[in-house]
Amino acid sequence: MTLIEPAAALGTDPRIRDGRLVPELIRAEFPILGTLNAHGRPLVYLDSASSSQKPLAVIEAMDTYYREYNANVHRGIYEIGERSTAAYEAARRSVARFINAPDHHEVVFTRNATEAINLVAYSWGRRNIAAGDVIVLTEMEHHANLVPWQLLVQEKDGDLEFIPITDDGVLRLDVFEVLLRLKPKLVAFTHVSNTLGTINPVAEMTRMAHAAGALVLVDGAQAVPHVPVDVQAIEADFYVFSGHKMLAPTGSGALWARRELLEAMPPFLAGGEMIREVHLRRSDWNDIPWKFEAGTPDIAAEIDLGVAADYLRALRMGRVREHERELLEYALPALAVAHPELSLYGPMDPAIRGGVIPFNIPGIHPHDVAQVLDRSGIAVRAGHHCTMPLHERLDLAATARASFNVYSTRADVDALIAGIAEVKRVFGV
Ligand code: PLP
């Protein structure tokens, strides 16, 4: 499963040349990128912010699990049961290493980032938020980091406040400073915006929040696939992410939280696995992290999350970030030169931006843009990208969005530029 790592460490990995990733070789490890669409066009996948493609290592690990050792975890006293438990717990250690968690018991497996945020909102939130308490969010949050907090403050009669953004999609830390005078109990914000690509200064924001006495939840769904994440350096209290955006299967994800927080939190879901002892009228809880993993987990997916984490760790996330930054530096001016009428959104400085490019072609609805691009084999997302308040703030009904991952190349960007020319031709603009 981690065969690639020693080669990378020894400098013999052909996918790394002069300290940089060789995207063509990485691309070759993703079978779907070699396929053709119904019109015989090769797939140009520019929707990785929605969900990433999977490398062979991940696909094969899933296959191996079901062929060779499919069995429930923490139950069977037989060989394949022990093997699946060992692989499941090894994946937890891989994920912990990937985000530099100090203790793998602080990694709770969830189905995705949404479930991880809901876990915190229900378990920590319902015990710690009371009438009049304030939670600070930002105007750029994905609905997954907004709606759970709306439900919580509605129930508890608390309040939400929002860090505003500038017109080019950067958080107003000066206003954040003012909001902190309200002494919020929690500040929750995204590490990287799924819509604008903005990379937020999460360590600085966490320090500011802690100085005001608030706990911090960071939504890392768009960060873990693209930038190095070190939860100890960020010093957040909760860090959440989904596996499917970081090359792992759907149904995998994680919540990392500091041990003392997890130990003090009541269970979220209840049932098998999360208990130590059950009596008819009361039960005792299992240790962390299993206290939060009720029922049979998505074993194969979480094992595979470990494989994906090892795959990315072998490449080094600093190199992944560098590759995507270079691609963004190529794409932003190339798009603006080829199509000067294009509206581009988000910060134009690649130093604070991930590989996400929202755009509009004046006079053409983004859904039509995406549909015509699809005929050329180009997959982009169109709509509100689960950030309706952000679109409202920017006075936009919708946008088309191209987004990169480790396997994206300049050829993808060139295809997009040609695809947009075709869209304009079809609509006569
Ligand atoms: N947070 C951000 C920033 C996202 O981009 C997404 C998904 O797009 C989510 C949370 C929710 O992820 P999931 O649907 O995998 O739970």
C-alpha cells in the first residue's frame, strides 16, 4: 500500500524531478483520466473541488479489501477480521501522520466533512452553547459549515456573526478583531474557500480567536488535498475534512480534535461499537475515538483514506501545493488574455489562492457554459457551489468553476480556454 514512499524518500521516485512533481506521470496513475467520453473526447476533469479522481493505489486497495479480507472491525476473532481491524486502525495512524496530529486516537472517522461538523455541533455545541452565546463564521462558508450552526443557535437561542469578505474574496480580519469583542464561544471557518480558492490565514485567525477565549473549528475539506496541513501548527481545536476530495473514496472522512475536548464531549450517534458496557437502563461509553464511531463504519473507505493519505504524503504536500500554484499562475493570465471579457472572481494573488477558478461569460448562464464544455469532454461545475450567501454577497446568481488537483496539467487549462471559445461560438458572443 505504501510502496511508493521509500522511492520518494530516496529520491528515486520518477514522479518527482528536480524536487517538482511530473504531472504527466502522476496523471497516468489515474485510470479515469485516460478514458474518452461519448463523443470520443478525452476527459478533461476540472471539477476536483467537488470530488477528486482516484489513483490506482486507492482503487486497488478497495479491490483487495473486498477480495481478500472483507470482515467487520473490532469484532471477529478470526484472521480476516483481525486483518481488517488492523488495516482500519493503521489507516487512522496514516491520517494522523498526514495532518501531523499528535495522537491518532484524536482522529475520529466520519463519512465526510459534513458529518464531522455535525458531530461537533451536536455533541460539543449542544453541551456548550447557551442562550445569548455567539458563534462567529465567515461569509464564504460552504453550507456544511453554516447550516449546522444555524440549527444549533436556533435551538439554543444563540447568535451567529459573520466575518465579511472584501470584493475579491479575502476575509476582513480587521472586522474579525471587532467581532471577537463579543466574546464568541466558537469561531468556525474554512481553511480554503471552495468557491473562490482563497487560502485563509488559519493559524493567525486561530491565535486571534483563542486570545478572545473562543474555540476554533477549521473546515479543511478544500485544504487537505492541496496544501500542507499541520494541525499542531494551526493550533485549532477541531479540524474536519472529507476523503473523497483528497483522492480517497466517498464515505470516508475525519474529525480531528484535541483529546481533552473529545473526552469531555458526549456521544453523537449511539449504538454498537461506541459503548463499553450496556445495561437495560444505562450504558458506559467506549474510549475515544470509538466513542464517536457508532455502528459498522465504512471500513473499506476509511482504510482507503489511509492509502490516499500515504499516497499524498509520499509526493509531499508542499510539492502538490507548488504544482497547483504554478498551474494557477499559468491559468489566470492565460484565461484573461484569451477571453478578456471573462469575469473572474477571487483573489488574483496565487500566494493566497488554491487551484479554484470561478468565472462567468457575460450573457451566458453558467449552466449553459458547463453543458457546452461537457460536449468537448470538459467537466466543470456550475451553480452556487453550496455557498449561496457568498454568491449573494458578490451579487452573483451562479458561476462556472474550474478546479485543479495534483493530476491537473497545463493541457487541461489549454483545453478549457479552447472550450470557452467554443461556448462563445455556439452562443454567438
Ligand atoms: N466544506 C467545504 C469547504 C467544501 O468544499 C465541502 C464540499 O464541497 C464541504 C465542506 C462538504 O463536504 P462533504 O460534502 O464531503 O461533506
